[in-house]
Amino acid sequence: MIINSAIASGLDVIGDRWSLLILRDAFLNRTRFEQFRRHTGISKASLSRRLDTLITQDILYKHAYSSAATRFEYKLTEKGLGLFASSLLCWQWELEWGSAKAERIENQLPYQLVHKSCEQILRTQAVCRHCQQTCTLEHVQLVTPQNDSASQLDKITSLNKHRRVRSSVSRGDEDLALANISDLIGDRWTLLLLIAAFFGVKRYDMFVKRLNIASNILTTRLNLLVQVEVLERCNYQQNPPRYEYRLSQKGKSLYPIVMAMRQWIVDWQPQTPAPALLHKTCGKPLAVDVQCCHCQQVPSLRDVRFIESD
């Protein structure tokens, strides 16, 4: 429902846990190597690799801030600022589905976001650019031959072969804002499972066939997604027992985030032909905007004030 080679490659860059957390810090005006390292808990080697990738992709740029030109700041480019929309949806998802339901106080989001244009606590929604109606999984249709979903899943699977190192150094002062959503869409296999579920894949053997995933990895990720209530395990056969894995409301709520990421790739790589998505509400090709629920304006980073919680 998303995928060709260029779309998959772009999603692979930003659909990475560490990259998502680095971008979170950049939106919070953290710009230096040690700030990123302290607030994410990432290792130096992994941080260097992610920063290099984000610079290569023109999402961040670096410049020297000391006269000796040996210390650098990393700041968002215009292309990087374009990711603020999907970041706002991630923030909203954490409030509704992640930290808002967490029992441990350290998992609570440390900031409130105020939209300066209307001076309201910022709540966001993904809408169709044409009709301004909400963009949900049920409202979007893939305009492609029925059997093409399998080939598209093959493409995104083949483009996500590199190993993602998750090494980190816990210092006890990591910023846990957006940690839940980053763990979900920032893991290669959970992201692939979610996309497959968006395509309608429900059964274990079909996940294996579509994603060419090892059984132990599949079992671990499915159990995780069931545990965090993104998928629901439903019995469809008694003897022998067989199960389907269906998207819960929490799982479906991740769809606009992935669509906003896709829209960023389409907007910033206009030469990229994307598989056609139809917004069934208005019948027009899907283009996604993220807007304030109160004033229906599209917030930019400069339009948002961050207030640290007490």
C-alpha cells in the first residue's frame, strides 16, 4: 500500500529507531553530538553512522561552532523540517496509546506542545489534502492489480536487509519521549509486519511467505505486537488450533503515521513514482497533510512552543 523501490528506501532511512530519536532531539533544538548521545543512550559508533546517513540524505547538515573547527552542530535542513508532521503524529500517538497508558512515571512525555496560531494544546490529525477529511486505514484504497500487493511487499523486504545495531549506553538520563512509537516503527521487522497487516495479511504462514522472515523472528515480533495490543490474536480453527493476527484499533492508529512518512518521501522526492492510493471519501489520489485539530492549520516547527512538564 506504500511501496516501490524509492519509497521503500526512504522509509528505511527514517523508519529506524535511532534516526527517529535523533530527529526528535533535533526538533527539540538539541544539536550536538553529546546531546544526542546523552538523550538517546545510543553508542558513539551507532550515532556517528546515523548522523552520516541523515546528512547524506540531506535531512541534517553540520557546521563548526568553534574557531578550531573541530566541534560541530547538527541542524535540520528544509527537507528535515518536512518530517515534523510525522513527528507530531508520533507525539500524538504516544499521548493516546503509549505514555498515556504507561504506569511508570519515567515513561510520561516530558513536554506539552502548544500551537501558537490558536494558543491551544496541540492535537494533530492526518487529513486528505483535497477534502480535509481524516485519513484512516478504512478510508484508503490501493489502486493496483489485486496480486500486486505481494510484489510490493517483496520490494520493501528486499530493501531492508541491512542489520540495525541497537547498542546503547544507559546513563539513567535518557529522554523517553517517543520511545514506545520508536520501538515499534523503528524496528525493521515490526514495521514490515505492520505494513503487511495494512495489506490484509493475517495468518502466520502468509507472513512467512510475504516477508521471507525466519520463524523465530516472526514469533517474537508477533508476540510483542500482541503484548503491546497492536495486534489481536484470534482463533479461527480449533483442531488443530490456528490463529489470525488482526490489527486492533491501536494498530490501525499507526497507519496515518506511516502515511505521513510516505507523503514526506513523495513531497521531497517528486521524481519518485508512488503506487496510487485513492482516498475513498472524495475519490481523489491520496495526499496527506497533518493539521491542528483546533484551527485546522498545518503546524510548522516555528509554530509550536514546547513546555516542559513540572
